[in-house]
Amino acid sequence: MDNNIKVSVIVPVYNSAAFMTKCLDSLTAQTIDSMEVIMVNDGSTDGSLAVMRDYEAKYPGVFKAFDKPNGGVADARNYGLKQATGAFIGFVDSDDCVEPAFFEKLYNGAVKYGADICAGNVIEIIGAEDNVHVQDRIKGEGCISLSETPEKVRLCRPYLWNKVIRREIFTEDNLFPYGMYYEDVAVIYGILFTADRIALVPDVHYTYRRLRGDSISNSSDEKAFDVFKACDIIEERAHRLNDYDKIGEVIRWVILVHIFTRVKRAYDDGNKSFKLRFIDRAYSYLDEKFPGWKGNKYYFSNRKNLIFRSKALVKLVFVHCNFLPVKM
């Protein structure tokens, strides 16, 4: 391991030649004084590898290009972790970008508080460039311990890419599951609850791009059902932590959040059959796995969530009625 590398940034790449330059340029502009960028080409069939090789040649020793057969984003991230040598790991998707001081501020926050993870805020662009949503959930700098206050996990957001994570956190139990969607959701809570301390830095943002038409969470793609596999993994990995009795209610809360977020997004889908199947699957899953889920004190303390206690009411509103706007 090269102890001089502060952060290893892993960038999984698949057919990204048309738009990855903006992402990689944002990484060349980083102000941190010791960083490596691990670019993993996941069997692209366009010119992505050539773009990666170009950056590797321009920035030797910093940008490192790796080429592997297609295996999906989880496989690419796991591959990147094997190549990484930094004290901390960061993740950037090839169509996103970061502010110049992004990794410097996160790394300094982790060091300042002796934390295993440091998290920042998020800027989300949905579709058009001017459709910008700033998610400033972190309001002040500080440090939290989820073993003491597990409900504060909501401040961290369930994302990989607004964080730096100490490399040792990625044990076998915290690697990405192969061959499924929502693989990041599946592992992030195990990662967060493995950490002793999590630093929070408010004045730094990751810019995340969500294309309406391409997102499986906004379509009737059958892959959307992988969210239930992800929830299984969240629960299984949480059970292997020492303090499950203390964090169990919070784990069930985040599972409810992920399931009903996707139920809400199904509202906009024009395929009524898909809506019905997804809603039925959501409730049968929860009834089977978590029989007391309707009494979760964290999720249902928010009154707007009370509608989800009734499958019949959700079907009426989300499938048969067209007058209720749903804000995400």
C-alpha cells in the first residue's frame, strides 16, 4: 500500500464516452494533494477505454485505467477496490461531477474527527440542466456515532458517492453484491453501521445526474423488483452487527423508506399492471419479513406516511386516481 495516497476515487465506466469528460475533468481539478483515480472499464463497446487511456497518459500516476469484461457496476466497484491503495475510498459515477475541493474537504473532515467516514451534501439534476435540487440535509459540521444515535443515519443519505470511506471498512461483508440493481443500497447501511464515527461536512456537494427516462426507479422495468433483494441484504448484514437489538428498528425504518420511495415513483408509471404487481409485492414482502412494520416509530412518526399502512388506500390513490401529485 502507498501510504501517501489519501483518497482512491473509483469510477466505474460503461459506454460513457459521450459524457465522461466532464466527470474526469472535475477530478483533475481536485485540490487534494494526494489522490488516485481508479477508472474501471466494464466491457464498454464504445470509445470509453480510449478516453480513459488518454487521461491516464496526461496524468500518469494519478489516473489509472483498468479494463475488464462486462460484469455490472457492482463487479466494477469491487474490482476497483482491489486496485485501490488510498487511506480512504471515494466513488464517482462517470456521468456525475464534483466540486474542486470535494475530496479535500471530506478527507480533512475525516481526519479532524478521527472518523471512518465523512459525508457531504448532494446536488441532484433531474433531466434538464436547469432542474436542480440542492439537498442540504447536513446543516452543520460535526461527528456522529450511529452506535449511540442510530436514527441519525438519515443525515448521511443512502449514497456511496457523497462520502469518503476508510478502506478497511470494505471487508468481505461490505462488498457489492453481483448481478443485481440497487447494489449500493444493499451495502451502504452495513458500511455506515460498521463505522465507529462519521464526520459530517455541510459546505461540499456531489452533483448527481438522474435522467428521468433511464432510471429503473421511474419505469416499469422488472429490475425495479431488485429493491427487495437489496432490503434482504440490508437486514442480513445488520443482523451480523453486534448491536442489532439497538439498531433493528432503524434498519426496518430505512427498509420502509426504500420500498415506499419506489412505490411513490411507480405512481408516475403508465403501466397499471406494473403498479399493481409492485404494490402487491411490497406489502406481501413487508408482511412476511417484518410482521410489525406498521408500528415502526420512525417511519410513521411522519404523518404523511400514514397512507402506507393501508394497501387498499395506496392502490386507490396511486393506481385508480389521477389527482394526487407525489413529491419526492
